Amino acid sequence: MLLASCSKNLNPSIMFKTPDGYQYDSLPAEINYEYVIAANDVLSLRLFTNNGFRLIDVTNDENMQQIQQLNTGINYIVEYDGIVNLPLIGRVDVSGKTLREAEQYLEELYDEVYIDPFIMLTISNRRVTVFPGDYGSGIVIPLTNNNVTLLEALAQAGGIAENGKAFKVKLIRGNLKDPKVHFIDLSTIEGLKQANIILQANDIIYVEPQGVTLRQVVAEFSPLLSFVTSLITLYIVLVTVD
């Protein structure tokens, strides 16, 4: 009973376990090499007119604050349903669009207000969580570039840990109530094709750690062995006394 109890406590920090025969979600046949706008993204919008001429009069000193905002962009949050509320054109759906697609889409909408509008979009606050295989340790990595791959994120996290299984990497994405779980084998050159997938905001990369090691077995059973040794010693002492 003691042995069974101890065995259940081995590797308690392993996360996201899947049962035998679990059906992983297939990766897209054609990998999208561009980031797709998602809920909770913060869009930084810079809007120009006349196909690149600034919308505001840069010679007007009263507009210096607006000039500052124009240079850095004005931030707008993409709501839970993919809608973003923008000046003049109101609420528009940008979810599922790449930055280029969203720019073209918004230029068409603003064309009804301005002459030859020119739009530049960037996204901030994007991040992914990486568990590199060192049991419970993890790191949150901001996606500073638009098109960060799974391999790049692992590199930023310090690579796969010594205890990690390169042949058992899980990419978890989407709604965590019903997530899509993709299985990726990075132990072979063929796995590089899958490692080139573009990460989306809030993706989770989980490298499964190695199973029970000899060191862990010794550490877990040392108290039990000490207890048994003490009982044997006590028994020998009692028998000798009798």
C-alpha cells in the first residue's frame, strides 16, 4: 500500500496529460505565415489621406498632441467577438484577418470619408506561454514581431529543457473551454516543417517532461526505505535482547 501511494506522487508536476489513443487536432495542410487578428488584441492605428499624406495639418501648433498620436498610433481594443470600434466608421469586424487584409478592408471603409486613405496597423499585447519541459516551469513570451514561429518562441524560452521530450510537443490554442491540441514531433528534421507554424495570441506550447527517473524514484522512496531500515534495526535489537 505504501509503494502504491508513493507511485501516485511521482511526477505530479506533469501538465496537460492526454489519455492513450487521444485524437490530436490536425495542423493546417497549408501553414499560414501571417498572424491573424484575434479577440483582445490591441490595434495601433495610423491613418493618412491622399495615399500617404497626413490627415492633420502638421503646421498647426494646436495639433501637436494629435501629431504625437499619429506618429505612435492610437490604440483600439478588439472585443471578445472580434469587433473593434473605430472613429467615424463605427464598429467593424476584423477577426480572422491578417494585418494586410485588415488594412485593405479599413481603407475601403474610410474611402467614404477621406480621399485615398492609407492605413498602417500594428498589434501590441500579444503573448504566448511556453513550458519548455522542465516540469512545472514556464515563461510568458511577448510576440514583438508579427510572424513569430513556434521554433522561435521555444528559442526565446531557452530551448527545450534537458528533461523535455522533443518528440512530444503540444500546441494548445483557441478557447480553453474547448481547445484545439496539436501534436508536434521536433526530434526529427521533418518536424521543422511543423515548427514553422505561426503562433497566435495566447497559444500554449507545452513540451512534455521525461518520465520517472532513477533520481526521482530514490528521492520518493528514501523516507520509506529509512522507515523500513529503522524497523529492521529495531527488530534486530529486540531479538538480540531476548
